[in-house]
Amino acid sequence: MKSIVYILFSKSLDRFYIGSTIISIDTRLERHLENYYGKNKFTAKAKDWMVFCAIECKSKLQAFKIESHIKRMKSKKYIKNLSLYPEMRQKLLDRYQ
């Protein structure tokens, strides 16, 4: 089953949100914008989330590992570079096969 690691960006918060899903990115984004996951969740703080970057993975486990790796980096610069340099995304896919 294919999974996707996605990074959302909110201009109003100037923050990123990192997650993974097995549903389409568009559906997942809609759910975040509609507070489907709850009004107390982090993504409920803004209504201007947009997909900043997405990485298609081979499995849920691979997606979880890549999501965790990105979160551990705690770096806006790292996230921005993931979007700018496709080879960084490929290295993550290779590392967490």
C-alpha cells in the first residue's frame, strides 16, 4: 500500500506541519482545513494550509520513518531544502527502504 509523507505550510503562522497518509493529499488537506481531526489540533490554528512538499513512499512503515526523521531535524531550512532538492527526498527514500 502506497503512503505519502506530506508537509503543509501556513503563511499566517509561518509554520510547517509534517504528516503521513494513505489517502490522497487533496482529501487530507481538505480534512485539515475543515478541522476534521478536531478543533484543538495544531492544524486547526490556521485556515491557509497549503501542500509544501510530498514524498510518495512504498509502505506505511517507510512513510512513518521518513516523517519521524523530518520531525527530528526540527529545521525550517531542512524542510525548505527538501522542497528545493529532489535528491534529498530520494536519499530519504533509499535510507528508509
